[in-house]
Amino acid sequence: MKEEPTARAKGAGEEKPEPAGEAAAGGTGSAGKTAPAGGTSPAEKAAAGPAGKKKAAARKPASAGRATAGKSAPVRRARAAEKPLAAPEKGAAAVKGAPARTVAGTAGNESRTALVRRARRINRELAEVYPYAHPELDFENPFQLVVATVLSAQTTDLRVNQTTPALFAKYPTPEDLAAANPEEVEEILRPTGFFRAKTKSVIGLSKVLAEEFGGEVPGRLEDLVKLPGVGRKTAFVVLGNAFGRPGITVDTHFQRLVRRWRWTEETDPDKIEAAVGALFPKSDWTDLSHHVIWHGRRICHARKPACGACPIAPLCPAYGEGETDPEKAKKLLKYEKGGFPGQRLKPPQAYLDAGGRPAPPLGAG
């Protein structure tokens, strides 16, 4: 987030001079140092007097420009950014079409129109990288999905997927889970963490489904959020993936990436949802959520993003926050991008066709 956008813009193939503010910050000192090397001795400066000083001042911008084009630190940083940006094949293609103002504008002067175009382009690029993106929780019906999503809090989807087969085998319907012995459910859910609170939530939502909705998961947001343990995020997961109704899932990955990309500066999930939703057609919301979350899990990690292996590096204002060396970045890739199994035990066929591997069951290996 702290990386200067101009260096990244140059790394994306731009040859335009740096903005005046940055040139002043990075070029004034270098101009002072390079003047003696240009042939003007201290004696000559003294002889020149005030008139000579004025001429020297007039020449400073030119010498600063020459210094910046030569050996100064800012250019070495910019050139260092060029190599990893062009390294990924997808990233190299994006570099050619990325206008300078797209990346440079993200420093705070990006127009609304430019922001919308950049955000939608990022989504299109990610759709090509993850054409098989899907919810990473195993489920066969809306009831299983709402329970699995509640269980996914403070743990991985993989651990949930390894736990729910035993839960749904013993309690396949809301009525069954509503009448379950809490201690038995707790023992099944123990691997997911916070198992007592989660047991209370899944038994509670099952009772509400059985008593108020005839054992069926409702397909309206206002009804879903009435269920114990179900907030807007969980509700949108269910609406988008079980009912085909568009929604934005603002999980921790989504929040982190949209702020890195400067789509919004909001930190409240509801405000993030509103701000990002305004950048895209409603029909894109569900797939957008998948693309962003998948990218956050596989490449744009929280602690050490794999910037050198990122396909949207030329469009990212936070490029350089993580590892920029292509070979080192490849070692940070996770799941199928790193050649490892995914999170679902029963992933969709499209994922398997793309080379993805199903996750192992609980206790295997």
C-alpha cells in the first residue's frame, strides 16, 4: 500500500517523466550532487556571482532530469519493477494495454470513471485466471450450505468440508439437527474451533427453519438474517450460490483486496459491500466475490502477497507490497496455483477438468 504508484506505472512499460511532486522529492538532492561532476568547480561558482547562481538555478531542472535518467535511486527502483511485472504471461499481456493514468491515478486523483474501468478490468482478468471459481464449501442443498457457511467462521473451508460429512450423515435435515443432543454435535464440530458456539448456532437455526419455514431455507435476505449465526455475509453466500440471486460476499479476503486495489477506503463490511457493488452490474456480484476471494487465497495473501506471480500486477496500486521476484513468488502460490489440492472434497467437474485436485478427507495423510 505504501509503494509509490509512479514506480509501478513505469514498471508497467511507461516512459513518461515522473510527476512534478515526486521529481522534486527525488531529484533536488541528486541535482545538487551531480553539479560538481558536470564541470562547475567551487571557484567558478564563486566567480559567477549572483548571475551565475541564477543561471545554475535555471539549469537545475534539466540536470535533475538527466540525473533521474541516469543513476539516481528512483530509476533503479522503477527498473527493478519492470522484470517481475512482465514475467507472468498473463501479466505481460496486461502490461501492454494498461494506460499510465490507470495505475498512476490510484494515488488519489483517479476519476470515478477510471476507477470503474480499472475495477471491471481486474474482474475480467481474474475471470480468465479462475474460470472455474466456485464456493469452496461442499454442499448439496441450501440447508447444507447455510450450516457449512456458519461453521466456516474462524477456520478454513477445508476444515469445514472435512467435518460436515459426519454431521450431515447423522443429521441430514433441519428437523434432525434441531432435535440433536448438543454434546454429540459439539464432538463432531470440535475440529472447526469454537465448537460450542457453533453448535448453538446450527441447532438454533435448524429449529427456526423447522418451526417457522417448514424445514426449508428461505430465499430472501430479510428472512435469512433472522437465523441464529447468519449475517449478511452468510446470507449472500446462500443467496448467490444456492438460489442464484446476486450478492457480494465481504469476507476477510475480499476486504483486504478491495482496499489494496483502492476500490474503496471503507473498513465496515456493509459500507464495503455498498461501495464495491456500485462499481459493477448486479449480475456480476456473485462471480466477482468468487474471483476476489480465490485470488486472495491463492496469490494475494495477507502477510506476503506473491506480487511477482500476480496476473493483475500492472493494475494494482499495492504492487511491491509482497515478493516481486517471479521465481520466489511462485513458491508462495497456494492450492491449485501451487500444484496442491483444493479445499473441497467434492469440487465441481470444471475445477477437476482445469487440473485441480480434491482435498483429502479428515484424518487422511
